[in-house]
Amino acid sequence: MLVPATLALLLFGIAPALLMIWLSFLNLTASTLRQFVEAPFYGVRNFVDAFTQPSSLGVTTGWSIFISFAFSLLSTIATAPIGVAAALSVHDRFRARGLVRALYLMPYIIPGFATALTARVVFLNGTGLVDKILGGLGITNGQTYWLIGPHAYWAMQLTEIWAAWPFIYLFTLAGLQSVPDAQLEAAAIDGAGRYARLRYVVLPQLSGVLKLGLLLATLYHFGNFTLAFVMFGGTPPPAGAEVLPINMYYNAFTFFNFGMAAAIAVITIVILIIPGYVYIRSARLAGRVE
Amino acid sequence: MTGDAVAVGGHNGARKSYRLRDEPKVLMPRSLRGIVIAVLSVVIVVPIGYMVLMSLTPNQDVALGTISLRVLGIENYVQMWSAAPLASGLLHTIIIAGTASAVSVMVALLAAYPLTRFEFRGRRAYLYTLIALQTVPGTTTVLPLFAILSWIQTTLSVSLIGTYWPIILTYMTFGVPLSTWLLVAYLRTVPRDLEEAGLVDGCSPLGALRRIVLPLALPAMVVAFVFAFLVGWNDVLFASVFTNQHTQTLAITLELFSSTSFSTGTPVYGELMSAAVVSSVPVVVLYLVCQRYLVSGLAVGSLTG
């Protein structure tokens, strides 16, 4: 019974990953890709080029790694307190709680490409919502270029935070629901105030699932391709938005430098091996593989 | 806030009752809760409201930033269908994502059943592989899959890009592990006694799967189907490489509509926003209608990757 699933995973999950390692050592261009079996061997040159030569996008892989690290870590750091606060705010029963819970999911369930497209209109120079608000409040002159130049990173970063915090919220809510009421009552009777209950009863039980959620969220931010692609699409995105997935994609499918793109993909996997391993281990600790 | 009187003492009647400072289960003071809900609601509603407002505003008014409630109209929702092939994009998405997720769920049920019912060598390794696969970003598999496709196309002189097969199979790579996880988590909660009763009554193991497990697992299968379907609905990366104008999905149609519109210098912002609203509404309605099942699935699905 496992055969169909195993075949699907081997053929389309594991075999491509192994093939990619081989591809990254080949000189692959638009003309050699079709017959990549016979493509000339290139050694580690793709990797050397990735770090030393700016790609046709004008940035090196090192820069993209830096942007991707900043993007994924800042996203996680910023969404964590929002998600936890949101979960605490709808944990207790009150009227309209169902409505608020449904509302909280909205940023997360709206498709990523629709969010990115809306962000593109919201961040329009001068006429977009953000510039209108900032200009109206007198914080800026309302003429900031968010979609090109140095501010592009922050426009992308804010959009990701807006769209991704409910992920942490869902993890926290699931964790909160597993804290037995009896423990909270016992703590209250023993004189623990609200803060003490949160700090010494709830948080210790939450930390396992929360750590797992934060780790997984970081991995997802790192792999987010849609946001930068749609938000800045049409032209190659500005340097500040050249995250690793974008760098790989443009190298492969716009500039047909497939060998270099494969090298970037291998570098991505190498970066993700350690957090991925930690995730699998903590998934085991959380008892989900028994 | 005001706290309940809690009786403390043995059950033969508590003589003393302490008034707690607050309700034990309440973790956030009501005033702070109000502030958090208010702030988050504004942050959520304002951009979504702006998207809807822009979708009702004529293109040139969005571009000029002259937004007024007097010019609102549904023209964008009418014009966008002819401005971009959104209807065929929608159809392609339904065919591709629907097929991929339906097949994924069947394959996943076949896999989840032995994974929860039998002890065999490599069972844990299998479960770990399923988790591990969900941490691998799509950008690392799109290229080798593309290379294999190009190679097959050249070697066998068939054309695959522009057919539904490569993209359906790719979405199954994500659909199968996701659905398997959801079903494994669910089947663990289904007692084995029911199947054993069926076996005692003369069912074959496959018969027990079909007659007993399948009906019980149906709600989880629906959840798994929805999640696998959304993978295809939301994907931009694989669809942008493996589809062409004959198969392009709604996401790609919208992405191309947007990038051509922006690079030609006459952006049809209003129509883009109405198309964004139309691509979001089915997903949002789906969640709201079956929120209970999906949120529990979301927790399981996300907890498991």
C-alpha cells in the first residue's frame, strides 16, 4: 500500500534533489540543458562563480544569502510577539470570539500572490496607501519609492510580517489549548497572579510547540519565492529584494545560467540542513513520530 | 476580572471561601485584550479594505491617487475577464489542483493506513522523510524537474510543458506528504477495534480499509483535499515554469497580467485589484464555511509541517 506514495516521493522528491547536486557541477546553459547528460563537467566553478561574480541580476550569491537571512530572521522575530499576543487575546471566552478568530486568519489565508499584488499597489510611490498615510501624518513627504531602491527591502519585510504572523498565532493557540484548566486553577489558589500563571504555568508548556513553530516559520520565510517575485515582478527585483529563491529563479529561467542556479539551490539546501535537522529532532521530541 | 469565589477545603463543605483576584483561566486582562484585538483588527482590515476599495475604483483614479467614494463601480470586475484570460486560468487551476489533490489524498490514505496500523522496518524513517520533505523549499526542486522534463522532451520528442501532467505530478510531491501527515495524525485517533471487529466478521484487510476506515477518515480526507488543493491554488513558482498559455493557472495569469501591466507603463491597478479579490474570495469562503475542520487541520497540518 505504501508503493504509490513511495514512488511519488522518490521520483519527484528525492531523485530531483540528488540530480541537482550533479547539475551544479555541470556547465549548463540553454543549449546544453536539453541534453544535460552530455553537458561538460565544470567542477566547482559554478560555486566559485556564485560567490565571486555578480550574476546578471547584479548581486552575488553572498548578498542574497545575507538578504535571505535578514528577511527570514527578522520576519520570525517580528511575528512571534504578534502571534503570541493574538493567541492570548482570543483564548478566553467572550462574545464575538469566533468572529475575531476568523478575522485573525485572513492575512494568512489570502493567497500569497494576491497579498503581494496588493502590497504592490499599497506601496506605490506617492499614490499608494502607505505614502498617503505617512505623508498625511507628516512623517515623510509622502514621496518615498518603496518598490525600487533601498526601501524595497522594508516594503517586502513589512508585507511578510503582515501576512505571516497568524502562523505563530495558530501554533500558540494550539499550545494554549493543551494547558489544563486545573493547573491554572491550582496556581491561582496558590496565589499566582495573572503574570505568574503566564510565566510559570503557561509558557513552560508552550515553549516546545512555539519553538517548533518559530523554526518552521523561519524555514518558510527563507523559501518564500512568491512575495518578492510578484511584488516586484515584470522587471528584475531591486537588490534589497534579491532573496536566494529569486536569485536562483532569475539565473535559471531568465538568464538561462542553469549550472549557477543549481549551485545556488545546492547552497540553499546546505544552509537549511542544520535547521531542518533540528526541526526533525524537535518534532520527535514533541512525540509526533512516537 | 472580578473573580469567582472559589471554595477551598475538603468536600465535606468548605467553610472558608477565598475571593481570587481574577478568573484563573483568564490569561490576558480584559483591557489589554481589547487593545490587542483593536490594533490587530485595524492592521488586518485596512489593507484588505484598501484592496476591495481599489477594486471598485477606475484604473486611472487609482493611478492618480484621486480616490473618492463617488466613483465606485463594478466596471473592473466586468472588464478584467477580457483584459486577461482569468476565466481559463481559473479553469486550469481547478483542473490541475483538483486532480493533484484528489490523487494525493487517495495515495495518502493508502500510505497512512499501514503507517498507523502496522509495525514494520523503516516505518519511522518513512515518517521522518515525510517531515523532512516539508522543510525543503520549492526553489530547490524546480530546476532538476525542469531539466528532466527538457531532457525527456528532447529525447523522446514529445512536448510535456503545456500539458497538465508535469504540473499535476509536481503538486502531488507536496500534496502526498501533506495529506499523509494529516491522515496519519487522524487515523491514530481512530480505534483499531472497529477494524478488528470487521476482520472478525470476515472482512479482508482491504475490505476493512474500504468499508470501515474510509468512511471514518472521510472528514480528514476532506481537510487533506482542501490543503492539497490550496497548494496548487497558491503556487506561483512551479506554475510559472511548467505551464504555458494553454495550461497557465489563475496565479500565473494574474502574475503575468500584473507584470505586463506594470512594464507597459499603463497599469490597470483597479482591474488588478479586482482580480486579486476574485482569487482570494473562494479561499476565504472555503475557510469560513468549514472553519472548524480546517482550523483543526491547520493546526495539525502546520504542527506536522
